[in-house]
Amino acid sequence: MLKNPDFRLLASGTIFNSVGFQGEQVVASLLLYQLTGSTVWVGVGLALSFLPMLLIGVPAGATADHFDRRRLLPLIDAGMVIAMAGAAWLFWSAEPGMTALLTLLLVTGSLRALHHPVRLSYAHDVLGADKLVGALGLLSVVSRLGQLAGAVVAGSVMERYGPGAAFAVLAAGHVISTILFARLRARGRARDIGEETPTLRENLREYMAEFRKNPVLLRLAMLASLVEIFGFSFATALPELASENLGTNAEGLGLLHGARSVGGLIAGLAIVRAGSLRNYGIPYLSTMIGFGLAILMLSQATSLWFGMVACACIAFCAAANDVLVQSMMQLCVSDHLRGRAMGAWVLALGAGPVGHLELGVIVAWSGAAAGLAVNGVALMACGAAVLVFLPRIRKL
């Protein structure tokens, strides 16, 4: 796969894009907790960053199918450069309050809502359906490498030099990813050259028709929403868990996020090694149940090292779950609908705000351990229920 020059550029750009994504989560969540002393506000901030997934997930998928994806990728990352550089300037020149920080999360969340379907469907453009699972697995590997670097570097820089310097480092990462994405050459559109391109309105109409006639796509999107609500929302509890339960600081929080990246990296390597699968359903549901079990494990953490191990286990299951559902959603639709299939996945990510707010409230009332335990058990129950009552998903 890496012999393909466009896939090499896509993978390299993904590394530096992911530095910005994970680094921003570390810096923003810690700033929100320091400014308010409340996990509820951490949940609100992370919810705002995922809200655009819900609001523009469908049009983002249609946009990914309408325009040339190789042109969209550098434009999106250029927007991230402007946002991160603006945040760095604000924190260097003044002490911006909650409004500025929440606005930043909303803006960068909107850009990522468009970035995800474009990047994931472009992997299919470059390597084709036969290598899709391996391609997404390898992108997951390099993404986790970037997230590992972003989490550790952002936490360390913020601890020593403040949030302005941390945002400047993240902006530099997006500058590099913009340059790499701008060098892509393979055409990023499913339709043949000369074939009439439908309007965005026609794309959206076709999108909704596919949901109505393709129950597998709809069910996979609903399952991805449940994983977002009860699974990925665990990040909301990390600042309080790190501070109150583990007795650590910004650098320790960065290490917890870094451990997530290590777990995701291992999962991606395992998927690349496994290659194409004959059955996706059982592995997918297994990772869903394992995800919940790992969150339950994190709820019992009393030391930084135990917390890091639990975060690595969480990320292993989360990364594998993501790659499997992304592959299933692209493979269950026609070729020209792949961008919209990934838009459906982004739409599912839009359920994230519900989970972040729900967990933030539980943690504020009962503590990080209780909130994580509730969500871990809920996610395990969801996976077990699908395993028993939805045989069509199990047999995919």
C-alpha cells in the first residue's frame, strides 16, 4: 500500500493532522477544567466540538462525493491552520475566556466533520475496494502515531510554556499536513471523467433514498451513534480522573491521551496484518463489548500507570471498532455513494454531544469512577443485545 505515492502522501498528512486533533483535545479539555473546575463544562466543550458532526454530517458526505476529494483535503487543513494560529495569538496576547475557547472547538469541529468523509473515501479512490480494510487500518496506525505525538507534546508544552505555545505547535502540524495533502495527484471522485456530476441537492436526495432502502447502512449508523454516546465520551472524564483520582497534572493527562494512541496504533497494526476479512460482524461486536469492558477497567484506576494501561485497552477496541464500521459502511453501498456512506458515519459521530453531556453530568454528581462505570456497562449491554437480537449485523 505504501508503494502508492498518493497513499503515502495521504498517510503522511494524516499523521500531522492527527497531531492537531489529539493535541487540541488535551489543551482544550484541561483549559476548560482549569477555568471552571467542573467536568460538566469539559463535557459541554467536547460536545460542541462534535455538534457539527450531527449538523453537517449529511451535507459533508454529499460534498465529499460532489467535489474532487484531493482538492478538498488541503483546503480543510488550511482552515485548521488559521484556527490554531488564531488561538495561539489569542492566548499569547490576552487571557480569552470561555466564549473564545468554545468558539474554537465549534470551528475546528466543523472542519473535522468535513475532513473525515473526504479522507476516508479518498483511501478507496487511491487503493480500491480490495485493499480498503488494510488501507483504513494503516490510516488508523498513522493517525494514532500522530495522536500520540500530539497528546504528549501538547501536554508537555502547555505545562512548561502555556496554552499559546501549545496551540502554535498544533498550527505547525497542520501547516505540514496542508502541504502534504496539496501534493496529492490521484483523482478523488467516483464518477468517470466526462460523466455529469449531480448537484449537491441531488446528492442529498440520493443520500436519503439510500438510507430508506438500505437498512444495513441505517443500522450501522445507529450502532456507531451508540458507541459514540457510551464509548468515546469517556474522554470527558479524563481531566477529573487525572486530577482527583490519579493525582497528576497536564503532563499526566497528556500521557493518558498518549496511551490511547498506543492502543490504537496496536489495533491498526493488527488490522493491517489481518488484511481482508470474510466476516466483519462478530469482530465488530466483539470490539464493541471489549470497549465497554475497558472503560469499566478505567473506572477502577487508582494510579497513572493503571490508567494508561486502561486507556490503551480502550483505544485498541475503539480503533478496531472504527475501522470495521467504516469498512462495512463503505462496502454496503454503491461506489459513487462512498463519500455519503462516510458522511453517515460522521452523522453518527454527531451523537457524541449527548454522551459528553451525559457523562459530564454523572461525573459532576457522582465522580469520574461512577460515570465511567455506568457508560462501560451500558456499552457492553448494547453490544450483547445486538449480538443476540440482530443476526443480520452479526452475519455481515
